[in-house]
Amino acid sequence: MNRVTVDVGPQPYEVLIGSGARRELADVVARVAPMAELAMIVTQQPLIDAHWIAQLDPGIRFEIVVIEQGEDAKNLETIEGLCRRFVEAGLSRHDLVIAVGGGLTSDVAGFAAASYHRGIGYVTVATTLLAQIDAAIGGKTGVNLPEGKNLVGAFWQPSAVICDTEVLSSLPPREWACGRGEMAKYAFLGEAIPSAALLEEDLDDQVARCAGIKSDVVADDEREGGRRMILNYGHTLAHALEAIGLEDREAGRASRSADLLHGEAVAIGLIFAALLARNLNRIDDDRVELHRRVVGGFDLATELPPGLVATELVDAMERDKKAHHDLTFVLDGPEGVVPVRGVPAEVVLATLEEMGARR
Ligand SMILES: NC(=O)c1ccc[n+]([C@@H]2O[C@H](COP(=O)([O-])OP(=O)(O)OC[C@H]3O[C@@H](n4cnc5c(N)ncnc54)[C@H](O)[C@@H]3O)[C@@H](O)[C@H]2O)c1
Ligand SMILES: [Zn+2]
């Protein structure tokens, strides 16, 4: 079993990684919440159907609450529903919420835990690759508004995170792809290993490596003042692709990027970021090639979908809240991956054209 500590104050916590890690749940609960008498397990139907929930033992009395699936369910109504169920069950300040699911479940259950009684403890059993290497670690919780994603939330760290790689055996293929896109990102964030080495490791070590990088960055910058921005590597174009996909879908237009899952959009975003860095003379062609090799090695597409317009993509990037109102990108360079402000729009447009977008 791999253990990674997320060193945030005042209460550092542990991420437990490995095949069968779910069996540690009772021990973890006893350790992090010795006073707890009741746990509310918040989960989704696929986890019940795959019999993972039946195998979970928190070691104390528990109730199961099932939330709906998909981004539409990530809203304040779901939070209200959860908190009302908590009251009904008699959940006290000393008790515990246990999120069992992907990033959506930990975002929602974590925010409910952050709000209920002004904050009670929660533990996450992360069951998607994306949640294990990213979403479950770092304490960002929250929900969407009709106006945009993740607009309401709280920084509320879990008391522990369990990443059981065996549970990933029931994960649908596209959810794997989604997680691998995020994993490809970490290949360029870790300092200790050459970028392509991550491809060669077995799944447990890959998850542990990525969880370790995420934990380090979060411990360094809990509230996203600076360094945490590097976790958005590949995400500026990815968010633009997702935004345009959403607009297409809402307008009933034939979809250009609407079919991309988040991690698939990140994979394309990584290639774009590499080309942009090269066009700004930050890296050379070999380093761009390495990005292609890693993204391709994780079995992900490296090309923009056809029919995209470069100016439209840049507009979408400027609207992205993470872009800080100017064209800021997270880019590879001589000191590794860092935020770069004030990138000229002309170079961005030219790079998008190089990837096949129309002007
Ligand atoms: N808080 C953060 O730092 C952070 C970071 C990245 C993403 N996120 C959020 O995470 C969400 C996406 O998370 P996700 O990609 O994990 O998707 P998800 O949580 O929506 O899960 C995808 C689907 O897989 C199912 N599923 C989960 N585990 C399964 C398993 N082991 N077997 C079978 N089916 C399973 C789920 O029920 C769901 O239908 C988004 O809402 C995103 O905003 C948060
Ligand atoms: Zn992401």
C-alpha cells in the first residue's frame, strides 16, 4: 500500500493508494474520527451496481444516500437534499460524511460536509482514475450554478482519501480515457522523473506518483494563490473546447467539441501548450515531440477536432475565469511548467492555426 501525506495545516491527512485499499476504511474512520457514531455514505448508482458499496465497512453505523449522475446534478438543490437527509438521520457535528465515487461525488459530498453544521469531517473513497489522481485531493469542493461550473464552493480538506485501484476495474472505458488525460499532465509536472517514465509504471505506482505531485502542489499553495495554477497545465484550451462544445449543444448545432470528455480535451490542450511554448521559444521541437509521445502513449488524441475557429477559441479562453482577464497560460520552459502572463494573442492564434483551426 502506498501512502502520501497532504501536508496542509492545521490537519495534514493521508492518501492511501493500492489494490484493496477500500478494506482499510474502518481503520481510517477509527483514526480520523474516533468520536463518530454515524457515517453518511454519499454515492452514485454505478457503485452500488458494481457491488463496491456492499463491500464497504466504515466500522460504525451508516446510512447510504444516492445522488444523481452528471454535471446537471452538481447543484445547490443536491446540497440541500443531502443536508436535509443528514438532519433526518441525526448526523451530529462529531459524525462523518463518506464520499464514495468520482470527482462529482467528492465535490458535492465535500461541499455538503463543509456546510452542514458549519463544517463536519469527511473521508473520500475515490473510485475514478480522475478522482484518485486529482479531484479527491486538495479540498476544493463545490457545485455549479446555471451561470457556470464550480461557482459556489469551499476549500474544505478531507480527513483522509482512499484510492483503491481495484475499484477502477468497473470503470467505463471513456472514464479511463478521461483520467489518463489528467495523468498525461502530471508527466510534465513531476520533477523527479523524466517525463515518459510515467508511461512505463504499473497502475498503482502511476496513481501514487500523480497523487504525490498533486499533494505537494496543494500543500505548497492550498488556496490557489500561485503554484497551484500549474495543475491547470493543458487546461486553458481544454476549458475553451468544453465551453464551445456546450454552446454548440445548447444552440442545437452539430457538435465540434461537445463529444470530448474533460481529460480528452486536456490531452489536446497539452499538445497545444507545448506548441505554444515552442513558438514562444521556451522549449524545442524534441520537447514538443515528447508531449506527443506521452499523450499518444496514454492512448489519447493529439489533434483538434475539425471545424474550429481560432478567434472563437481565443474568445472562449479570455472568458475562462482561470485566465485572469489576460492571456495567461501555464507553459513548459527551462524551469519546468510555470504560469506565463501576457502571451500575445497573435502567437496563440497562429498556434491554433498550426493545429488546424481556421482563422
Ligand atoms: N475538486 C477538484 O479539485 C476537482 C478536480 C478535477 C475535477 N473535479 C470535478 O470532478 C468531476 C468529474 O469527476 P469524474 O471524472 O470522476 O466523473 P464523475 O464523478 O462524474 O464519474 C463519472 C461516472 O462514473 C461512475 N463511476 C464512478 N466510479 C465508478 C466505478 N469504479 N465503476 C463504475 N462506474 C463508476 C459515476 O457514477 C459517474 O456516472 C467534475 O464535476 C469536475 O468539476 C474536481
Ligand atoms: Zn482537469
